[in-house]
Amino acid sequence: MAGWDVTLADFRQLIGYLDYRPAIAPLFAKWFGYTIEGSGAHTLVRSAQGDAVDPAELHARIQASPDKKYELYQTAQTLWR
């Protein structure tokens, strides 16, 4: 599944664009118990405890998991069509 990468810039777009939230937020909730708040430059990903999650670290965690990476990529492709 090497070809299923989502760049960090694309990842930031996926979490920051409100129209994508209904597709992306459930993935984060299922995988990590995370929520997404705000939009654009004011987007925050929060842990179940309410702590802010670094988007770059979250992106790296997802890219390191073949299953999550693939599911995120497939979801993104659906949104970008």
C-alpha cells in the first residue's frame, strides 16, 4: 500500500475544511477517540481528555499504519472527486 500517502498539507486541508468534517471526524473518533474543532487555521484536534493533538504527529501516526493510511486515502479521494 505504498501509494496511499496523504501529504501533510493535504491532511491539514482534510481536517480544516468544514465540508470534509462529516467524513474525516468519524475516522479520528474510531481510531483514537479524537474530535475536531474549529476550521481553517483555527482547527484543533482534541484527545478524549480534551488535550490538543499536534496535526503533524497525528499525520505521522496515521501514515505509519497501513490500514489507517489506506482508509484515510480512500476517504480523501472520495471527497476530492
